[in-house]
Amino acid sequence: MRPLTDHTPKPLLMAGGKPLIVWHIERLMRAGITDLVINHAHLGAQIETALGDGNRYGARIRYSPEHPSALETAGGIAHALHLLDDEPFAVVNGDIYCDYDFSHLPKLAAKLQSSQDNIHLVLVDNPDHHPNGDFALQDNRVVPASRIPNPESPLLTFSGIGLYKPELFAHLDRNAAAPLAPLLRAQIASGRVRGEHYSGRWVDVGTPQRLEELDNELRATHNADHV
């Protein structure tokens, strides 16, 4: 996302007149999910300044700074575990845009808590820039592609939205970088991951061009709504 992120962290990049992360916060508030933890690294102080304690949104926001460098997704979660309780929690990437209905998450978390599964993933159709996808989905289970009977069945892309049991991250060094993908693949291989296919609007805002396209789309939609 450079040069845009030279001076602005990705979650604060503007689309449709507001920062990407604010779209998430507002949708989470409408879903009744008000207790948020935001982990940050690059230019993270800007995020704290912009969002504050979350009161203006009706949220309670706490922060988990990653210093001196980013810890990747699993490492960042492990670093923030002390701010979470012992029940499943949701993770939403700050550099995506979606209209997923977050009100589903509490019910899914309760179902996860009472099961032998450890993870629930939201999967989406493969975007043009990631045509081969990440994981297979069969009967609401995330499975290795090798277990799909029809080899032509397409894989789906992980959306960056998921529910996790905290014990998955308890063994990680909270100050060491750790990617999420190996943990996901190990849990999938052991049959402990459920999932869903979300077919609504979702954008991985990973390039200035995709950000510009999203901005134009949201502004056009907003203008149409106010005609």
C-alpha cells in the first residue's frame, strides 16, 4: 500500500468518507458487540489518537501495541490474550472491507464454545488477485483440498474474519512474531475447524488501486442513498 502507508496505518486509510476500521466498528456496534481490542504496530499511535477509548462509537476500545515490530496475526493475538477472557473471540482484519453481518458472531461463538472445534472461519469467493483460494469447505467444515471428492471443486479464500478459542494461542511467546496460516492448517488437518461461505461484499484492500475502487463504489452508493 505504499506510498499511502508511509504516513498512515492501513486501518486508517479512507474509503467512502471514513477510515476502513471505522466501517468495522460501526457494524460491530450495530451487532451489539461493543468490547473491542485493537492490536497495532506500524504508526499505531495514530490509531489510538483517531479512535480514543471508543466512546464516540458506543464502544469500549483497548489497545495492544506491538513493539518494536509487528508480530504477525497469531503473534499479535497471543500478545493481546491478557486483554481477552477465556471464551471464543472474533478477529477481524483491519485492512479489509465487508458487509458481513457481525450479529451472527455471538451465536457462532457459543456454538464453538460447546463443541470440540477450535476455530470458525468465514470464507469468501476468490478475488481476482487470489484466484486459487486458500481452503476447501464441505458440509460447513473447513477441510484440506485433498479430502474433497471432486477435484474440480473450487477452494475459497479466507476473509480475515474468524472465531478462535484462546487456548490455541496460549503456548505462543507473546513477544515473538508468529503467522496464523500454520496454526490454521494444523487445526484443519486435525478436523477442528468449522466454517461458512459468505457471498456478500468483501474487499481485500491491499493496493492503492483497490482502495480507490472501493472509495469510488462507497461514495457512489452513499450519494445514491441520498438522492
